[in-house]
Amino acid sequence: MRKLVVLTLIAFGFCSCYAQENSLAISLQNDSIVIASLYKSALTSSGGYDNLRELTSKAPHRLAGSEGCANGIKILFNQLKALNPDTVYLQPAMALPWLRGEKEVVYIELPKGKRILLHASALGGSVGTGLKGLAAEVVEVKSFEELKALGEANVKGKIVFYNLAMDPALFNPGEGYGRAAFQRTAGASEAAKYGAIATLVRSLTNRIDTFPHTGVMRYADTTNMIPSVAISTFDAELLSTRLKSDPTQRVFIRTTCKSLPAVVSYNVIAELKGGEKPEEIITIGGHLDSWDLGEGAHDDGVGCMHAMEVIRLFKQNGIQPKRTIRVVLFLDEETHQVGAKAYAASVKDKGEKIYVGIESDSGGGAPKGFGMSASPAQMESFRQLMGILAPYDLYQLRNGGGGVDVGFLKPLGVPTMNVLPSPHRYFYYHHSAFDTFKEIDMREVQLGCAAHAALVYLIDKYDTLGS
Amino acid sequence: MRKLVVLTLIAFGFCSCYAQENSLAISLQNDSIVIASLYKSALTSSGGYDNLRELTSKAPHRLAGSEGCANGIKILFNQLKALNPDTVYLQPAMALPWLRGEKEVVYIELPKGKRILLHASALGGSVGTGLKGLAAEVVEVKSFEELKALGEANVKGKIVFYNLAMDPALFNPGEGYGRAAFQRTAGASEAAKYGAIATLVRSLTNRIDTFPHTGVMRYADTTNMIPSVAISTFDAELLSTRLKSDPTQRVFIRTTCKSLPAVVSYNVIAELKGGEKPEEIITIGGHLDSWDLGEGAHDDGVGCMHAMEVIRLFKQNGIQPKRTIRVVLFLDEETHQVGAKAYAASVKDKGEKIYVGIESDSGGGAPKGFGMSASPAQMESFRQLMGILAPYDLYQLRNGGGGVDVGFLKPLGVPTMNVLPSPHRYFYYHHSAFDTFKEIDMREVQLGCAAHAALVYLIDKYDTLGS
């Protein structure tokens, strides 16, 4: 295949070398052959899918600082080595582990000692209840305004139940997530202000199921930290219904989660050296850590594969990038972003020029376009290239792109991008035990890998983000 | 919601009534509010999903002329009635039933009477082997050219095994399907020419699994009809591997399928009368029949829902179409298209003007655009409207659209269209026992219903396909 591509390019080049200098259109004709070849390679290789199977089966539950995470780092290091880039190395960062402890026990108290067990998971970073647990009446709210209106008189000594659903009417579920996430991230401290003793949080997913979806929460200060626990959307509906008929309904919560001392861990990094401008670096990555409930397949094992497969696809098609491609598999996106911070600090210290930061952290759905945080001129420059990606259903160019980890490069003036996958199913898996390899579609992984390779190829060749 | 939309439209209309007459852009601003409302209605209603659950659970296996099909017709008739359109009626057509009979027995013969059972399904329309079955050596081919080159000397008395895979390198799996379908549709008669006694056909799906995928086959003539059976892709790989080490490998096949006398059955039709041009008819439909192996969820229960929900969404949003919307749930797309032929004949006899034929028969994936078989001017006219659909990821406009059933309207000069769903997973389900309600995603059904409603709304309002 590689030979065929090269020959075809030579033939094209021979016929059109004069015009090519003057015409983006003709140059793009040649590129469309390269991109077709990248897609063909991706769609006929199970490399990324197989690596993801290995990662998720041998190293599930990769919360930063955990044994699973350490195993994942070893596996990814070896997988990158096998792709035979110019270099593979580890970049240290101090992980701040949090341990779930024993399985949470959360139930609705019924008369005569009966109970309805709820599907519950402590939120990441939460304190535990202590071994005895706690029980109290529950007050349901959907906003901080509602909470404030209730005030200490109605909240003190109770459990605050945040039950704002992700709005299904929003076309992009990510928007619904963004609007509802405050309950999880900041709800505990806000409730504690009014004397609440714990919070229950409706899981952030856009369907009704019995998976609790965890995720990070933060305390505004360390003086009044109360336990915070996610319950499944199914259970949130159930609890809400019961509270309507009995506002004195009590719930029991027992969690033994806790934070542990910092331990050294690592980003895993690989580089394919650039031919013309090796000092300019295309950073592309996903995060190697995951929540502890699932296998971290959609979030974000598949993002690591999207980045890693760019190396395979470039090498397989004999593409020599102008710039250095640096695959960065970030430690700890989920909690404190210590990996991303260490990477950005290193870039700054060394005065490296990062041409672009590309991140894949939205799951393994089929790609539909790109997000871009860049200047209007850079966006327009990229838009002019996008026509040749239409045969691959890559139409959308959204203003705003990148991700949490490459976001730390923004203060250094780095434009950031991401491939946009179909967003509709992502939150089914997100931060839950449902995020398993079984829920990964091989073809969609392949399409994601191809889209990332095509993106890197085009923005490198056409100096889309500056010379 | 309806009130809000109406008020907002009045407000918009008041501010812009002058400009609106002169500017498509401003008119489309108003339309974008209507379309947002259609999407909101669809994304917060489980109506189509619930109807699909009822159809697939109470009336799976809806092969034309079967009891399942008759049950499906009753259910769909009642579901349409409940949507309260202006009229619901049945249109008779003669179904030509084919019966699978007993579960097929197909195995690789091993020494000492041992066997490897294969996952197999007779192809629709095939004759059976007789109760005793048959056994013979197997010769594998991937094209009619290969078969011809082998000739009678190598084929006579044997089973021809067609093993051309759907090419995974093609971005659109439908294209791979199209290129490989000849094996299933015409392979038996071609093999019979050279004296083959039966054919095995690799299932037409783009992944390796253990589901046999059936589908229609036709005999070129009735003088030499040999049995034709699909085996799963997994088994096709297995058989191919064994044949490489032992070309004398024998396979046993026993099928008891047969064709039955014609019986009367029906298309199910509902109409919402147009306000301005009731004599012009927007035909929109899916097919109510399905293969007998699965529940006919993706193929094509969901297509029926896409069409039916247009009625609900229009009524819910107080939209009065200019033209009559006629939902046609076609009988027998899968085998002889007797429903589509009866419908087209009726249209012709009555001299009805069909403004457009829209068909949904590509599964329940999230929509990505439209296919259109129309004049260049009509396509350009539609393209100008598409901008307001970009927020819903509806970007693509493909030259060529419609479907098998509305295709019978083409000779009457009717333009045909379809919504294009994501194509990547459709063939996992297609014509197999895997096509169940469990594999349907509610949100993707909702998105499909909204896209169909938006399409009908726009092409009706803007006279896209002629006055």
C-alpha cells in the first residue's frame, strides 16, 4: 500500500508540479489520496482496538496513584515501544490518590428495619461517613438558589439531594452535563454552609439506568467537609417520588473513602521526530488514568489509542511529519491534573515550542468534526482544508476545542484542538462501571484513529497554526 | 411549548415582516425556532421508542404474509390511529409468503461422525434440501469470474461457498454491502450453471460474529433451483481455513424452507391533510415487514417510527403542513415489494401528485444528513435550507436518495429522499437475530424522528421540489 501511495503521489506530482505550487486545490487532490490511504490502513487494522483490550483487561480501574494506574503505565509504555517511535519515556508527577474503600451502602429506610438499597458511589475526593455511617431526612433541590431559599432552617442536620437531570432536550449532551455538573463538583460545600451533613447527587448521565456515575468533587474549604455520594438516575427518580409522598423520608449512607499520601507516578510520552521542523512539537494525547469503577475504555483508554495510532498510521504509510509528533498519555486528568501540570511546566521550563495541543477525551464514538481553540485566521486556514475530509463525515468545525489536559498549554499561547466524536452515548459510560471494553465498537475506534491521523497530517503539512 | 413557539413566531414576524418577504435568511431564522421546537419535542418524548417496543415485542418476525406480519399491521394501524391523523386505512396487496421451516442444520463433517455445527440460515426464497439434507465437498470462490474459471469440472456435484467479505476499508459499509450482495442474490443460479448442488454464502455484515444474516435471493430460472444458505462470518472464516488445509472437506446442509401460496395483506397508511395544497402528497414511510430471524427493530420498525412520529411532532407543535403528509408503512420490502408496487399502481391509477417520496430504511443510527434523487435545481434549493440544520449535525447532502419502496414512484417522476443515519453499525443487525429492540438507542430514535420532521417541514414550506 505504501508503495502504491508513493507511486501515485509521484505520478500526481509529475503531472501537476507547476500548478501545485499555485493551487491549494490541486495539492489537496494529492492529499486526498494520502488520507484515503490513512483511512484504509486504520479500517483494516485492529491495532488500536487490540491495545485497548489489553489495557482495559489487564489494567482496569486506573485511578491516579493506584495499582491499576501503575499497571496501565507499564502496558502503555510497552505498547508505545512496540510502535517503534524515535523515543518513549516517562515523565514523573506526584499523584494524589483517593481510595474508595469498602463498597458504599446507601439505602432508603423503611418501617420495621426494611430498606431499599440504592446504587451509589462516593464522589472522588469525598470524605467518608465513618464506619457507622449516617442517617437523616433528605431535602431535594435542583439548584443552589433553591438551597439558599430553603436556608439553614430546612437544611441543617439533613442530607441534601441534588436532583437536576441532564436536560435531554439539549442536542449536545455535553451541554447538559456542563449545566448539571455543579451539583457534583461544588454541591457538598454549598450544602454544608447551611448545615447539611451529607449530599446525594443524581448521576450525570443522559439516560435512566442503575449505574452510579462518580466524578471529582472539591471542597471550598477544609473546615466543613461532608460526604458526597452519587446515586443512579433510576434511584434518583425513585427517591424523588418517595420524597413527594413522604418529605420525612430518611436515607442511610455509609462510605469509607479517603485520600492517601502523594505517590510518584508518570505521564507516558513517545515522540516521532519531525523532518523539517523537529523543534516544533505537535502534542497529541489522551489520559491514561480512569475512574475506579469501570475499565476506563471510553474514558479515556480510547483517547490514548487515538493518539498512539497516529504513530502507527504515519509509519505504515511512510509519512514523515515536518514537525515532531509527541504523544502524551497524561496522568490524572480525572482528579488533580498533576500530569498535565507537570507536562506544561516542563514545556515552559525548556522553552519548547508546542505547535498545537490535540486531546481526545470524549469517548470512542464515530467522529463528526473538530473543535478548535485558535485565532480566527487559524480556524479559517483549517476550514479551507476540511473539504477533503467530507467523504469521512468530518463536517463540523466548532469554535472551542482541546481538552482539560492540553488546556494547561493555553497560557503558553498554544492553540488546542480535538476531534469531535458523536456525543449522544458518551455519558452512558462516563465515570461508571458501564465504561467497559465490551461497550467499545472496533470500527468506531478505527474511524477515530484515522480522523486523528488525518488531522495531524493536514495541520502539519499546511502550517495551519502558523509557520 | 406550542404557545411559546407561536408567540415567538408572532414576535419575530412582527419585527421582520417586511424583510421576511425579501430574505430567505430572515425566514430561516424563524424556521430555526420551529426546528428547535421539533427537536425539543422529539428529545423529550419516548413515543416512537415506546411504539417500537410494542411492535417488536408483540410482533417480531414480520415476514410478509406471516402471522407476525399480520400482528404488526394491526399494531401499527392502532398506533397510527392513536396519533389522531385525519385518516388511517389499509391498502391491500398480495403477499407471497416464504417459510423457513425447521431450524437449519449445517455442519462441517469430521472423521468418526463428529461435526462442527455452523450458524446458518436459509436465504429468503430458497428451496429446501429435502428432509434428508445433502452433503458434498465444498469449493470456495469470491466472484463469478472465479466460479467460471473453475468450471463444471471443479464445481459439479459440489457445494459452492461464496466468501467475499464486505470490504472494511470502504468508509460506507453500504458500499461494501452493495459490492458483495451478488453472492446472496444471484449466487445460487450462477453456481447451478456449473452443476453445484447448493451454495453457502458468507453473511453480509461488516464484523466477525456468529449471527447468520439472511436476505432475499432470486433464481434466474425455475428449472435448476438449488438451496442457498447464509453462514455467519465467524463460520465463513472457519470453513475457509479448514478448506485451505483440506480441500476435500465436506459439509452437510439440511433446510426445509419453502414458498407458500399468496395471501392478502396490507400497507398501512395514514394522512394528515394539507392546508394549502392538500392534493399534493408528501409520501413518507418505512416498511412494516421484517426478516423472520429478528424483531425487525433496526430493519425497519424504526423506519416506520421515523415516519409516524412526523405526525405527532407536527401536531404537538401546531404545524399545519401546506401539503398532505401521507405516512405509508409498506408491506414486503424484503422480498417482492408487493406493497410498494400496489402503492405506486394506486398513485398512478388515481393520478395523484406525489410531491416527494421519503423513505427510512437504514436503521436507527444518529442522522448525519440527507440523500436526494432529484434535479440539480431541486438539490440546490434544498442545500440552501440546510444551514439551519447544522446545529443538529445534519451536514451531508448526498446525490442519490430514497429507498427501495419509494423507488417505485420514480417512474412517475417523483423525487425521492432519505435521512442518512450513521451507517457504521447497521449491518451488525441487518437481516439477523441480532436485530432486536435491545439494540435500539432511544436518543438516536428521537434524533431520527426529529430529523424527518425537520426535513418535511422545510421542503413543504419552501416548495423545494417544485411549487
